[in-house]
Amino acid sequence: MKKVLILGLLVALLSSCANYNTGELVGVQGRKAYIEPDPYGMLFIPTGSFTMGPSDQDVAWTQNALARTVSIDAFWMDETEITNNEYRQFIHWVRDSIMRKGLAAADIQDFQYIDQNDQPVILPSGEPRINWDTPLDVIKKDREGNMKAIVYGDPLSGDPGLDLYYTGEDQLSPRGKELKVENLIYNYYWVDFQQAARHSNRMKLEYNTGDPEPTVTYGGQVVRPDGTREDVEGRSSFVNKDWVMVYPDTLCWIADFTYSYNEPMATMYFWHPSYDNYPVVGVNWKQANAFCSWRTSYLNDALFKSGLALVQDYRLPMEAEWEFAARGNLDHSMYPWGGVYLRNKIGCFVANFKPLRGNYVDDGALATERVATFSANEYGLYDMAGNVAEWTISAYDPSAYVFSATLNPDYKYNAKPNDPPVMKRKVIRGGSWKDVARYLQVSVRDYEYQDTAKSYIGFRCVRSYLGTN
């Protein structure tokens, strides 16, 4: 009996040690170790240094890059470019969110997200919180007591008209409803850390005469995306809001080529199942950023509901990150596969581009091709050369290599609507199905305007790695 009592006292003493104050610096106790899980569809790119810049002569004499050694932190990168089917998930989410907001505004109780006091939950943005629990297609009793299916948001069902489908003369297809793409608008928020980091915008203690305690004040001004200026009043001053029409510009297939018949691609490429695993195109730089914002919220919402730790934001890759990943740990190589040749041992082209004298089909594809059709580089990334060129987060400046840092180098500029076009240029990399071989080189820089969508530009996402290798 005494032994049991002594054992119990020892267990109680040991269990209380975690809360016992010894006066020593031991850190916050009780935090669980965290190992970031591999994100689905992404590959790990380790920390490293490489020689960024030309690996061969600058045949076009562009003089917009010079060779220098830079260091890059670890990150995750999409194995392939974002496909039509993946981007369509974003479109459907925006459509459903608009439906649910409209149904909640129409006082349909099933779609009201309410708190414990039966009051609608309003977010800090002033918008109601979306209720995703009620399915849009439910079974209910009609007025006669019979069971029937109700598809909420469908104008043909008599539910509140949400103006999401074409009607009347604008309904061109006789085979079913067509989404009213101009109403698919996604609004999102992002924090401008560059402006928040300015010394003039930092919070500081201000000592007032006769006041025993100092007060926290802010100074400086922030520039909004529309070009307006506001005084800094707190953390919320660095939060920007933006609106984006998310549907791809399917007419880019026609607009990009004069006197060329590309109507079949314009009408079928994005939505037809035959092209599900082809890279999405017709997406401008702002739309690509909106997709990254939505992807972050979509994942973090699921992690939060499961009680798991949140992760870093998805984003477009920095120009240096893109080149580091494209090289695949093969420094000084011209192409992602290494070497200087565009054919393999049996004479087949190893990427989708415009070979020879404009013989588009000699590489096996007339325009875009399914992602991962050609071999991956040493990191396992597909189509880092050819198929479609890819947006980066970086602004384009011919001398960016001169003034940017050598640690995670990047140059950003948030262009305003009234800025001249030269300020709206963003770096694209990798070359596309319509480009000659020079643009497939890992070091070649090019640009496009941020509000322009093309049939040969897509994108892939990255996410910074939490921790070290």
C-alpha cells in the first residue's frame, strides 16, 4: 500500500513539472512539432544557389539579363501548369458563392448563416458569411405536399433570379443554360507588406506631455490599387481589396491570330471534356493572382475546420524561383532537360514549340498539348519549356538583375489603372507552343501586360516551404 502511495506521489510530481516555474528560459511548452505535409499535385524544390542569367550567347541582343549567383529559399511548385479542369473548379466556386449570397439576401432560411442568437453572421468586410452546408440541389415538399427537387439559383425553377445565366436573345445555345460570364466576379483581399514595411508607415510610441502613458500612433500614407492615397490608421490600412472577372477570355484564340480560323478552339477549348487536362489559357495576370488567393482560402478553410495548422499562401512564382526550378539542379544548362539539343536520341522533339521553319506539328502538337505529355526535368516538373508560357509574380524591367537582391531576388510593382502600359509589364517565362526555340531557354526573359490574356500564356502556383530543408 505504501509503495502504491509513493508511486502516485511521484507521478503527480512529474506531471506538475511542466507547469512549475523554475525561472529558466524554456520557451512556450505544449506546442506540437509540425512537419508540413506534401501538398497534392506539387513538388518540393529545395533551397539552393545557382547562376541566374544567360547560359549561352544573347542571340537577340536583348541585354535584359546578366549572369549572377543568387540564392533561393525552398518552396513547393505545381508539377504541371494549371489545367482547364482545375481552373473550372475555381469558376464553379465563384458561381456557387454568388448563388448562396443571393439566396441568403432573399431571406431563404436554408442559406442564412446564423450565429447562436439566430442573427446573420457578418464578416469584417461587411459581407454575410456564406453558408456552404445546404446543398443547392435539395428535395422538398411543394404546396401540395408532394416531394420534388429544387435547384436553388436556377431561373427556370422560380427561385430568386440571381442573373447568373443568359436569357432571351443572349441565350445563344438551344441545348441548355449558359453561364453569364460577365457576372462571375471574384473579390478578394491581400495585404501589401511592401508598404507596411516602410519606415514611415510603422507604428511607434508617442509620448504626450502630461500623459503618464505613451500612445501607439501610425504615420505615412498608403497608395491604393486605384491610385488614391490614404493616411495609415492601423493594420487594416495595408489591406487592399480587388475585383476580378474570373472567366477566361476564350476569344483570345481568334484575337491573337489575324486571318486564321481558330473558332473551334474559342468555342470548345475551355469547357469541353476533351481539353480537361490541357493548360488553361486566356487568363491574364490579375486572374492568375485571384486564382492563387482563392486556392489559399479554399485549403486554409478546410484545414481550419479540421483543427490543423494553416499554411503559406499560394502565389505565382518569382522570376528567380521559376528559373531555379526550370533548371532542375542542372546549372549552366540551356534547357530544362540539360544540354543544347532539342531532340532526343531517336530524333523526336522534346518539347511543344514551333520547330524548324514554322512546322507546328513536327513536335506532335498543332497548338497546346495535354500537360505532362513530354518528359519532366530533374525536379519532376513538366512543361517548364514550351506548351504555354507562364506568368510570374515579378514586374518586368530590363535592368532588374542590376538592382534586385541576390537573396530571393524579386521586383514587384502594383500597377494602377492610370499607369502607362510600360508599368504594367509582367515577366513571363518558358516559351510556348507558338514560339521558336530561343524562348524555351531557361534564362530567356519576356513580358506581357498584366491586363492582357493570350492563347499561349498559362500559369502554375508555388507555395513557400515552412522551415528549412
